[in-house]
Amino acid sequence: MKTYLRTIGLAFLLTGVAVSIAHGQEEDFVAISKVLEAGSSKAMVAHLDKSVDLNIDGKEATYSRAQAEGVLKRFFSDYPVQGFEFNHKGASKSGLPYAIGQYTYEGGEFRVWIRLKQTSSQYLIEEMSFIKK
């Protein structure tokens, strides 16, 4: 009986941890969505890992936070945001959360793909792509 209760207790604990992690990811994606809606490279830095893989319409590179801020500032300047929305959120087989969205600017749209990486206390953007539709 004790083993059964321990197993049930462990299952509840693990479920609580999984729900807490999923909730944390959702909060991070909500915050990232707001930053993209605002087109703010300065605010985006708070959501970037130490280094981030950026793909801006086929031009791919790995940047430090400071370098990524400059690249994103140029992107937001070249394509001022008219709207942003996540269409899909999920996790890879290895558990890395990702989201796919639509970034609208005057004259077109970009498909946005973001993958997060868990750090000790939060989820940060490890990879981000903007691909013209």
C-alpha cells in the first residue's frame, strides 16, 4: 500500500512539474509575442540566449545577444511590424519548445519559427527564423 501511495504521489508531483514547465513556456511565448508585436529589438534581448541562431529570409548565422540585437533592429526597421501572431506551439521529441507564427508588415508576411532552450530559471530563444511568404 505504501508503494502504491508513493507511486501516486510521485505521479502527481511529476504532473505538477510538467504543468509548471508548460505554463512557464506559455508565459515566455506570450512575452515574446508582445515584443514582436512592438518590433522592439531592445526588448527582444531579454528573451535571447547567450548566442542565438538567426535566419533572416535565408541568411543564417549565429550571433551573440548584442549582435542579434543589431540584426533584429535592422529587420524591424526594414520591415516595420503591422501585426504578429503565433499559430502553433509544440515541443520537439527531445522536449525543446517551439512556436510558429506570422509576422505581418506593409507589403507582405514572414513565417516566424522560434525554438526555446531551458536555462536554469527560464526559457530563452536559441533559434529564430523569419522566412518571407
